[in-house]
Amino acid sequence: MEQRVRVAFVDDEAAVLGNLRRTMLAMLDEWEMAFFMTGADLLRRLNIETFDVVVADMRMPDMDGSALLDEISRLYPEMVRVILTEAAETASIFRTVGPAHIYLPKPCNPAALTQAIRSRMTLRSLMEGNEMVRLLNSISKLPSAPRLFLDLVSELRSPRSSAATVAAIIARDVAMTAELLKLTNSSYFSTSTTVSAPLQAVRILGLEIVQTLVLQLGIFKQFRGDEEMVRQIEQINAYSQALGDLAERVALAAGEPDSVAKAAHCAALLSAIGSLVLLNEKRSEYIAALETVGPDLALHEAEAARFGADHTLIGAYLLGLWGFSDVVIEAITFAGRPSHSVSIVNPVLTALHVARAVGPPFPLLPKHRAEPLPLDQGYLSDVERAGSPSSWRRAAGNVIPKESA
């Protein structure tokens, strides 16, 4: 029997906790739940037992939700952290940008909360060991290329800045794009469609809020380190941008609608974010792992052997924590091995897989070690048998860059 997920709920209103008890009864087979009226009560319990997830109200006396999640992030980084806040409390969202993984509006939608927790636990089950889980749960931001960061700051301070000019800079940096989309795709903003591009995100938030997030609250982090790592970050950004453009073209060439093409661009752009994690947090070990890649050891095998997961799964887990859609998470997780996915038809996954197979090589490997990723012909056949109207093989042939043909 699988071990149940342990979930702690914290709210100073007894009526709210009572309602949570009733609405979450259906989850008793999967979850073991405990309810606390103060953050201090939960912290005392954490001295003697553990939880996988904490769900905290923002507005509480003495220790509010932001302060509680800050403390849990410091002491128990392996816990998934969920904040519930009133829809009008934009300032509260700003305070929880760091410590919270998931933002949900109050009153809480039981289905949204259930899905948010269930999807994170599913991704966690794919990770081998707890060390990487603890590391990823503790990350609130990743380093951005210094030049792009400074360009963004300058643009935001310019009286001539616009949503388009600001978004164009953010779109060139993987870390900044992920952080911005993390915020705008949270349930707090209740957008009717998934936000898959920085320009959408900037328009939803408004330029003034973006200025506050960047210039006052430091939502983005400028990398400060040696020139070699700066070069590697820029390589990942350039590779991700090219892969995103290619995945979008593949989807359109296969006859998919624009919404799918944009989601494919988003998934491809963020598919190497796990490499940024490894560069930033485990650089010497990561470089050593890359050195072992060769004819007998593929990149994903070398990464998994060293870290218990390859960079795509690491990135997918982090983006899952940050609230990205299940379609995008599945695409990133199984981009190299789509036959392993649960879905038979996920056009975002298919577009990303094709783009990786026909697109640029992974940039951190020496050229003589950068093995091409073969098209998963069995998966493509299954997609066609499932009735997909798209012709992915023809699309792949139509978008292969001339220099790699």
C-alpha cells in the first residue's frame, strides 16, 4: 500500500478549518491530514513529525502565512508550500513570491487544491532520493544572464518602456521567463487561459507591477560569478530560444492551432531550466557528469546516474512546484522519451520531442559528444493511430534548419 501524503492546514478561523475538514474528506484514501489554528502550533508539531505539504492562510495574527512559509522554507525545505489569500490582496502575493510554491485564492476550491497537490506528488515520485527534492523545494529563483538583467533594469527605468520592450528582454532569459510565468499562471490571478509568453504575462500584471517586482522586490536574480558560467548561462538561453522557436514552427507545420504552438514554444524554452539548476547548485558535479557522456552513455543517463534525475525531470519538477500546466510539465518530463508518457496524445510533447530531435544540440556538451536525439517512431505511430490530425513526420522535415540538413 502506498504511503499517504501528509498535508498540514493552517488557518486561525475555526469555521474555515472545519470547512476544509469536510471538503477534503474525499482525499482520506490518499492524504493524512492535520489542522492547526496557528503557525506556532504547526512548527511545534514539526519538531516531532513530518509533513509533505503545508497549506496556510495568508491573514493570521502573530505569524501570518508569509512568515510561516518563510520559516518552513528555512527549516523544512522538502515541504511543498501553498498559500491561500484573498483575491484583492496583491500585496500579499508579493510577500509570498519567495516562500510559496503555489498561490490559491480564498475561499479555496477543493478541486484546484487537490489537483495542485496531487500533481506535485506525482512528479516527486519520479525522483530518486530526497536530496534533489529538498534542493528544488528550497529554490525560489534562478540566476539570470547579467547582461540581460541589466538591460531589463535599464528598460524598466526608462520613461519610454512598454510592455512589449520589457517582455522582449525577459523572453530572452530562461530564468526570468519562468519566474514571471510562475506568478501569472497561479490560480490567484484566475486567468481564463494559460499564460505561455512573457508579453501576455506583462500585460496581465501591468508594467507598474512588473517594475515593483523587479526593481523593489527583486523577483529576478542577477548571476554574479565567473565568466565561464556566464557563458554557459548565455549558451542555455540561446539554445532554449532556438528550441522554443523551432517547437512552435513544428506545431504550426503539423496543423496545430496557435494556442498549442505557443504552449510548445513555452515548454521548449523552459525545457533546459534543470541545467540552470545544476549549474547554479551543483556545478562541479554537473561538469564532471557531462564529461562522462559519450557513445556508451547518453546525456540523460549520465545526469540520472549522478543526481537521481536528468535535467528535464529536474526542470519539470521545479516548474511543477511553480504551478505550470500539466501539459507543459508532461512535455518537458518526457521530451526525450515520449513513449514513457501517460498521454497518447499531447501535441505539446510531440512538438517538443520533434524539435529536440531535429534542432540544435545540447550546448554544454563538447561537439564530438553531442549525440543526436532520434525521433521516437513508435510514439509517432501511436499518435497517428490515436487519430491525431497532425503529420509530425512531415512537419519535422519541413522545419529542419538548413545548416543541420
